[in-house]
Amino acid sequence: MIREIYNYIFVELSAPLSREWPLISSPFPLMLIIFGYLYFVLYAGPRYMEDRPPYKLKTFISLYDLIQILANLWMVQEHISFGWFSKYGIICSGQPPDFPNTLKMFSSIWWLFLLKIFDLIETCLFVLRKKQNQVSNLHVYHHVSNIFFAWLYLKYILDERATLFSLLNCAVHVIMYMYYFVSAMGPKYQQIISPFKPFITRIQMVQFLALIICVLQILNPACPVQMKFHSVVAVMFVGNLLIFLYLFNNFYKKSYTNVSKEKN
């Protein structure tokens, strides 16, 4: 009985193309990664650092930020070269699933999934630098849900229009990690670029609104969709985006709006 349910959910309902892909074929690697991440950043890491001085890691952080900039920039370039804004877009149209560039884009999303796993290092750095206040519910939820929904896309969806998520996300991350890279250079540079910090949160919220509008197209009967149970997936994605929007809006109010009022 359990095996039949497992096969139905994780084999029969999955996209045939990615059914045997590494880290995608089974949910267990995903569960292990998420559990290991949560265990370290919420329990093992803080406990390990309790009686130790914070690590500086300045060079490592700069290298990490630089890798993030280049990797996300490469992903944006890949999306555009594979046909975004030229061969297909967010409206209900697109190439057949076997279109060569579409298949290449699906493969690049697997690499993006690895990049989302690489993102988890950011939280680990907060822990090792004893900046546990930055390991907020928003921060942890953001990273965990990004990995989960990237896996969900590769496992079940594989619709080229949905790669708008990854395109916008990578574009925002290029801007975000450029800010982090410059900020890591020291207080002098932090002061110069500090006015741009609220802008990063704003473009993230605009991103979420754009993606909600995009996902709602799936519920349109006139919009051809390849995957099964697409309505359930659409509700899950929209629900996650609304949570993001709520959490980021709260963060924006506490960090910038309320602070600005107190200064005045």
C-alpha cells in the first residue's frame, strides 16, 4: 500500500523527462538537505558557537558573493539565450516540450537547483559569525521554500513559461549580491550604498506580484498546461508567493518605514 502511494506520487505524477535526474528522482535527498540545514542553523551551529568567538570570514564572504553574482548572471544569460523574450514569454503560448532550447533550459534549471542549495551557505555564515539575529523566520523560510519549489518544478512541472520564476529570481539575486559584495568591503562603502538597501526589498516584492499574475494564468482553461493537477500546483505557488509578500512587507515596514518615522 505504502509503495503504491509512493509510486503514484513520486513516479506516475512526475514529469517523465526528469524522472531519473540526480536529486530529483527521489524526495529523500531533498528532505536530508533541508533537515541538515535546519538542524545546523537552528541548533547545532549556535550550540557549537556558544563559547567561541565569531569567525570573520571576510575573504570567504567576498568570494561567495562574487560566485553568486557570476552564477546568477550566467543563469539570466542562459534564459535569454534559450528563447526568453524572443521565442516565448509569459502569455499562454510557447514552444512544444521537445523544442531543443526548451530542453536545454530545463537542464539549466537543474543547475539552478544546485545554486539554491549553495544559497544555504549564507545562513551558515551568519551562524559562524554569531549573527543569529539575521537567522530570522523570513530568512530560513525563504531559503527552504526556494529549494522545495525548485525541486517541485523539476519533479512535476517542467513548463518553459514557469522559468519566469528563475529568470526574475536570478536577476534580483545579481543586484542583491552586488550590494553584499560592495558592502563587505568595509564601513566606508556600506555608507555609500546604504540608500540602495530598501530598493532591494522593493524589487523583491515587485517580483512576487509579477509572479503571482503569471501563475494565475495556469487556472485559465484556455491556457494549455502539460502537467497533471496543475490547479493544486498553482494554488501552492501563489500561496507561497503571498507568504513571501507578507513577510517581506513586514520586514520592509520594520526595517525602513518605522525607522524613518522614528528619525523624524
